[in-house]
Amino acid sequence: MSALSRRLVRWQARHGRHDLPWQRTRNPYRIWLSEVMLQQTQVTTVIPYYRRFLARFPNVKALAQATLEDVLTLWSGLGYYTRARNLHAAARAVMAAHGGRFPRTREALESLPGLGRSTAAAIAVFAFGKREAILDGNVKRVLARHFALHGVPSEKRLWALAESELPGNNIEVYTQALMDLGAGVCTRKRPACSVCPLSESCKGYARGKAEAYPQPRPRKKRPVRNTSMLLLLREGEVLLEKRPPTGVWGGLWCFPEIQPGSEKLAGKRTLPVLRHEFTHFTLDITPVVCFLETAVPHVAEPGQIWLPVGEAIGAAVPTPVRKLLARLDSGSLLGEPAALEKALQD
């Protein structure tokens, strides 16, 4: 066992996290669910979603039998919705191709939708005790600082280091220690080097500039896209339409989108822009509110649905749509445009 792994295993016993809801189990379904949810999402955000998912889908069979609509509804607000679609597809693959049992090796787990090498390795470690290296963002940062890797370290170099430090035993404790150290001590900004169990051997710390590693990749300026969303209201109900199964917010319910400047609607009210950040671009949404008269027939085109505002909030909708719906719901009288506009702008 290397000095790095030995120190991490000792540190984990006293200072690591031990009470996360997906710990103290070998259940591959629960571990898989947590690892997928934790991709690009913080633990505190994941915990309530994880518990709701287990309450609704306690095992892989229940998840596989669910509709994608049900899965997206529970996932709504967690972001990165491709994960939810892959989660559903993977559950069905486990049932169809593996008889309801999760593959036990990292290589086989990688064949499931949505699982890359590091996530598959984490599942293999925690569910089956396999000796596999992980390399998520936290681990990359720990390794880059400990070995003072110059520039932007290559994936090949980082994987080689991650594999070279694997202990012969206590693999689950070591892997959890790496995750915990990166999340709570060796953080991206202001690392707590004074309490780090690796400070004695950390080359970045020895050079007095641990936070300088790893060098970030040059960031491209995120483009700004613009759209207008039509909040079409009638007697306390709102019109939603289902987006195509792929692409941004695939399979979710949204307000109908219209091209900015093309809103030729009688009695419309244009509200302040709502900005939503994606990984690769920024979306500026202009909400356009329009009230229909009671006499207008209550119809919707295929792929569209009228829902009471309060019910729409609980549907499979993306975060900015839920925000707008919540503001609609806070209005005392949806039938009074002035009161509604005030609620939307609060």
C-alpha cells in the first residue's frame, strides 16, 4: 500500500463521510442510482431526489417498468436530463439483457447507457469490492495537486496515476476517502491544506501554491441564445407542450416556444427576461403572457395539454418553467392580469 493510500484510509476512518444514504450497502441498484445522480451534482442536492426515487422505484425492476414520463417527473429540477433518460434505458437493459442483475465488472457496467469508465468503476468498487480506479473531477484535482502536474494534465496521465495508487485491500474505504477529500478538503478554491492528510507528501503544497493545480482548461465564452415562451392561460389553466425526445429538455413539458419578436397576440404582456445557464450556453427566456377568453374552445393540439397551474408545477418540467409556474401560482387571481404581472415580477 502506498503512503498516499495508507494515509487516506486512516483519515477516512476518523474524518470521512459515513452516513450518506447510499453508504453501508452493497445493493448495486442503490449504488448505481447514487453514482448517476452525483454526476455533476452536489451531494446536498442529490439526497432528497435519491430518497424520492427509492420511495417510488425501490428496485431496478420497478424503475424499468415505469414510464419515462414518471422518471422525468421525479428527476425534474435535478438537471442534465440525459442522465434520467439513460437511467431508465439502463434499468430496462439490466432487466432485458442481465435478468435483473447488475453486471459485476467495470467493463460490463460500462456497456449500460450513461456509464463511463469512472462511474462504472465506482459501482464495481462499492457494490462488488472490485479493485478499480476512479477519476472524477475531485480525484483529478487531488492527483494533480499531490503530484504537481504542470499544465492541463492528460486523461492518460491521470488514469495511470490513479491506477498506480490503488491499495491491495480496503479499496472501498480508499475510494470513498478520495471522494471525501476532494469534496471537503482539497476543494477547487481555498483548499484546507492545514488539515489534509496528504500535506506531508503533496508537491503542490510543498511549493506553496496547491490551488494553482491543476491548471484549468481555457474556457470559451458561452454563447447567449434567445427565445420567447408563451404562457397561455385560461381559467386557471396553462398550456404545456411536450418537447422532442432528444435535445435540450428532451421529453419534458414546456411552454410553447415562439421566435422573439413574432408574438402577434391580442392582449399579450411581455415580462422581464429570465436567464437560465446551461453547461455550454446561456438561454435568455422572454415570458409572454396571454389570457384566453372563456368563450374560446378548450382544445389542445397533439403533444399539448391544458393543466391547472398548481398541477403543472408537479409535472415533468425543466427548472425555468417551474419557476414561472410557481410565480403564476402565487398570484391571488389568475384572471386579473395586473395581479398576475406583479406576481411574475416579484
